[in-house]
Amino acid sequence: MSASKLIIILTSLCGIVATATNAQKAPFKLTKPELVGMSSDSLQRMNAHFHRLVDAKQLAGIQTAVMRNGRLVHFDSYGYANIQAKKLLDERSIFRVFSMTKPIVSVALMQLYEAGKFKLEDPVYKYLPEFKQMYIYTDSALVRANKPIRVIDLLTHTAGFSYGRTPHPGLSRMYVEANLRAAKTNKEYIHKLSKLPLQFEPGTDWQYGLSTNICGYLIEVLSGKSLNNYLQDHIFTPLSMKDTHFQLPKDKIERFTVGYGWRTTTGLTIVETQNDNRYVRNVTLFNGGGGLVSTTADYMKFCQMILNKGTLDGKRILKQTTIALMLRDHLQGARSVQERLRLPVGEAGFGLGFVIKGANANQLEKVYGWGGAVGTYFRIDTANQLIYILMIQLSPYRQLGLQRLMQNYINTAIID
């Protein structure tokens, strides 16, 4: 059966899987891992490891999924969506995906690229005049930038924006004083952001930050639609991502997970409740950098579209050549200036919205993805026709090493 036919089954939520975890339905019918060259034993070892973390109360719950050759070979939920209410995680659970919003928004912007609305080398100020003249922060003074921010700089995080955590206390303080979170719309948010100085000359370094928020507003300006409506019309509806939202509908609130924090002194504590949070209130600021909620099943559809080189169920989201462009490393310009880029550990390149795994710039692997602020994580391994997704709701989460562990377990599970 083709990948596209199998994905159709996602919407029917059929195929019951009983595990030693929560009795649950898989997002669609499970295939025995060995039929697509993977080891059931290795995947069970991954389950056992992750389950121990939940049993030790280091996690409220965890959901993992693995797809190869368009066939779901692993789906596991363990623990709680809401500990206090004793509500178990299941295939319908909705998660805050935070920065896993960024690849979706990057794909949406590249649809407008295909439509001829802009060129990657265009200066951003051509469409957003507030970025006409930017300044670089130094400890002694603000210096006029020599080069404009280009659209490609936004997609690759080489524009010079951060999240306000910079090596310069003065610049970090300016982010705080800008009070970006008080903005009610993308237009207001971007107007505030445009007044902040950059950390470096555009295109000369890599710094993860608020660039994709600008991409979201650029989509609004170029399309004439709100980011919410554009994504609904051009990404979510075509891909049948029925549970992906900026604002959670009232009839889905009971499926929303609780957000947890963790400290050595107190253990798990509630950070954000199920019923009273920013996602169930009236959302007017559609945060392109991290505002979406979604399910594992929905995000699998998005990943499968990328792995299928732009199509799913006969619907083309992007051209094959555009997907190839997005999954190519675009940091050569920054590397020509900086001896070493501050990419996350284990990652060595960056495409247009996706990080690229590798030991170094000369040893990039065909493994792409990103993660979210509360531990959600996905990877698309094009060489092995693999997708794997991890969903938790915990901050901080890095102490558990889940992303590295999952990647290692998946690689070990490949037997053919």
C-alpha cells in the first residue's frame, strides 16, 4: 500500500494497539517493524527507558511515534495528560508544540515564494518598511548595519535577532523593555521588534531567535490574510490537520494537556492548566515562531508531506524543487565570516526552517527537524525514509536527554 493511502487512515483513527502503557488507539494501523526493516526489540527498549522516567515522576507522560516508508511501526503513550485529574495521554491528546510551529510557517512562506511574491535575496524592508534601517548593538554604541536583512536571513536565523538572551546585558535588557508579549497583533509585535538592534551584521552569524515571527507577519502582508487563516487554507485543510490551532476550540479543551515544570526540590508542578491558558482565550496575535498546538497524528502528516517531497494524498503543498531547496544547508555565507557557528549540539547545518544533523559542515546527514520549548521534537530522515516524533509537556526538559536518546534508539532499531 502506498504512503498516501496509509495516511488517509489517520483521519479514521483506526487500529487498536494494546501496550503495557495506556490502552489506546494508534493514529492509524500499526505495521510490524520488521516488515520495514526495523527492530521491535529496540523500540521496546526505548519504551522501557521512557516509561521509567514517567514512573520516577520525572515526566507526567510521554508519547512517541515512528513511521517508515509511510507505515506506522511504533505508537506509544505512557502516563498522564493531566495527573491531578488522572487523565491518561492518548492518541487524541493535544500538545503545545511551540517552536515546531516554525517549520510549518517556513513552508507557508515558501508557498508564496513559489507564487512569485518575493525572492529569497530580497531585502525584508521591500515588504516591511520598518526594517529599512537597522542597527547593530555593541557595548559602546549602536552602529548602522551595512547590509539589509534578507528574507533568506529570516528563514535561516542569520538575521541577528535572538530571544533576548544575548552575550550583551544591555541588549538583553532592551528586549525586556520592548515588552513584545504585550502586542495584540503581528503588526504591533513586528513594529516593536523592528526597533531593537541586531546582535550582528545580517548574514554573518547564526542566532536562534524571533526571525520566524517576522516570517509569519510577512505571510500576512504578502497574502492579505491573517496567519491563522492562511495556514488553515493552505496547510491544515489540505493536509487534514484537523487538530492544529492557534486558538483551541472549546470542544477540544478537554483533550488539551497540562503544562508541567520540574525542579529537584519540588518535582513536577503545574505551570499551565488545561482550562485557563493562552491557547483557550481569544487569540489575536498569531505567533509564527511558536504559537501552535497540535497532535502527534497531525504533525506526522506534515512530516510525511516533507518526506514525500511536497505532496500528501494527491495534494501538492510545495514543489519538489522547493522542498530540496529548504532541506539544503544555507549557512555558507555565515561560515565564511565565523569560524564556528553556535548551532545546537549534534546539529551542523540549517536549511530554510529546518536544522540539519551532522558532525560538522562537511558531514551533514539527511536528517532534518526541530523541537519545541517544552520538549516536543521531530526528525525527518530522508535517507532512511523515517519520521519520528516525541511529545511531552515539560520545562525544563533537557536534563532528561530525551531527544538524543530517541535518535539513538531509532538509529539502533534500523536493521535494513
